[in-house]
Amino acid sequence: MKLAHVTLLEDFGNRSVLIHGVMVVAFVNAVMAGLFISGQLGIVSFVALLNFTAGLWVAHTIHSLGNSISDDGYTGVINELFATDALSGDGIDTGRFGRLLTLVAAVTAISLLTSAQVLTGSIFSVAVVAIGAIAVVTAIVGFLIALGSSYDDAERRRVASVDPYDPGDDDPDVATET
């Protein structure tokens, strides 16, 4: 039995938009809890929601790395939301990588600033290292996704430019008629 709302999640783009939405809600709630709820409840809520967001981010980033080799036409959450086509060019997909680095920098800065307001002492030091590690891992995986996407595009262009009916002179298995 296929359910309509589950069928929508078969497409990677729809899953990506949904996971990004959950991450945004969790992250905004983490910042709000950290800044506006006082005491231990505010600290625990901030750390828990920030960890949940980070876990989703890393898991989805790794999931995206696995999806980069598919031919489903997914070119990133921005293009998925606004239905624009990515420009294919030579070299690394700088648009995708630039958007990712901007997003990582913004989320890292907000997380660090909120952590500085909420956490103290050694807990703050641990938070800085954890937030930095998540940012670095996300940037590395994002670079690999952009590089893999560019490689796949170049390989598709190379295969498309080769004439499938021209055996060439280098193939010894092809018998030539005289």
C-alpha cells in the first residue's frame, strides 16, 4: 500500500527540503532556548537542540554524498526550493560549494555566539571544539559532493562526445573489413 505522503519522500529533493526544514526549526529553537530560557533548563535545551541539529546536518550531508552520483537531477536545496537549473561548467561546482560554505559559516557563527552567551568555563571550550569539528566535517563532505558532481558532469560530457559507432584504430577486438 503506497501512502501519498510517504511517496513524496521517495524523491531525494523532497527528503532534502524536509530535513532542512527540520534542521531550521531545531536550530532556531536552540538559539531561542539558549537566549531566552534561563537556568539549567535553558542550557540543557540549547545543548540538546543544537546537538540534534548537528546530528541531522552531518547525517544529511553524508546522505547527500551518496546521492551525488545518481541521475535524479538534484542540484541542491536552493535549486530545489526555487526550481532553478544549476549552470554546468568546467571545474568544481563553485555555486554549490560556495552556498555550503556560506551556510556553514553563518550557522557556526550563530552557534558560537549563542554558546558564548549561554555556556561558561570548560563546557564552552567543549562546545567550541564540537561546533568547529562539525563545521569542518560538513565543509569537507560538501567539497567532496561538489567535486564528485563536477566529475560526474565532466564524465557525462566526455561519454556524450564519443561516437559510439566509431571503433577507432586503438581497439584490437574490432575486426575491420577490407
